[in-house]
Amino acid sequence: MKRILVIEREYGAGGNVIAEKTARRLGWKLLDDELTVRIARLAKVHPEDCRLREERVDPWLYRLAKVFWRGSHEHTVHLNDADIVDTDRLIGLTQQVVEEAAAVGECVIVGRAAPYFLRDRDDTACIFLYASRDVKFRRVLQEKPNAMEAAHLVDTVDEERAEFIRHYFKAEWPNRQLYDAMLNTEVGDEAVISAILHLMDAGKDRP
């Protein structure tokens, strides 16, 4: 029986809205922004600082500087790795938070590499949502009225997510083997939600 639903999504495909509506229909807890808040609390940083680093690799110059810092015998600032709030640290905290949420169950988790952290659980359904660039652009434009900004986000956010997955999991994004279904959200939110609920229902009696 499925107790956890993971929604992975292309930027602008409507994943956050669909996840929220699906969680409401299931009567389950939505873990999207709340995941960021939980991770930020563990990292002892502001949620926005955490959000800026989620699902993306740290800039190359920052990673290079960190290598030099860790290799130096004369640290001018006395810090240990637990004090550095970067993607390396956040991904460990993210795994902790995602696994804790999965242990409780009855939740809808949005992104955050959850398909990789939970891939060995048989009580988890993973869905990937995608759409054409034009549809994604129109969705983003509703929230970001600046057309140039909306287009830039559509063209870059998924590239950053793909780089993040390659860097930390040595896999291409999306990794089709991880998903129970890949759905095109151009058919409309309700059609997608119905398909997800049908898949969840079909999995109830599976051993």
C-alpha cells in the first residue's frame, strides 16, 4: 500500500499546485515549502537562504574556494564542516528530513531529490510532471509578470536541477526508472490529479 507520494516536476509544469490539490484530495500532509523550513531549522539559517541553494550545485568558484579552505593548515576562520551552510551540508539534512517524513507517511513530497532518497521503499509512488516550454512559460508568467524573467527561469531552473542530480547522484534527470508515471500537465490539472489518484488506488492491493 502506498503511504507516500513524491511529485517531481519540471519548472513551470504546475507541480506545486498539482501536489497541493492532490494532497488535499488524499487528506495527506503537503511537504513542499515546509520541507525548506524544516531543513533551514536544522541548518540554523533563514528559509530563504536554504531555498536559494535547494536542488542546485554551489557555484564553481565557491566549490573551489571550499577545497582550498579544507586543505589549508592555517584556517583564518575557525569553522568545521557542520558550520558551512552549502549544498553538501544541505543535501545531508534534506535526506534526513525526507526520510523522517516518509517514516510518518501519508504525505506528498515535492522534489528535493526525494525519488533518490526513497527509491528502495515499496510504499512510495513517484510521479514526474512535465510540459512543453510554451505551457511552462505561460504558467510562470502568471506569477512572474516580467516576460524576460519568466523565460530565463524556464530555460535555466531545470538545467540547474539536472546538474544537481548529475553531481550528487551520478544520474541523468529525469531518471525514468525511478517513476511510476510521467504525466504531461498540458491535459489540465484535474486530469493529471485524477490519473495520479488512479495510480495510487491501483497500488493499494499490490504486495
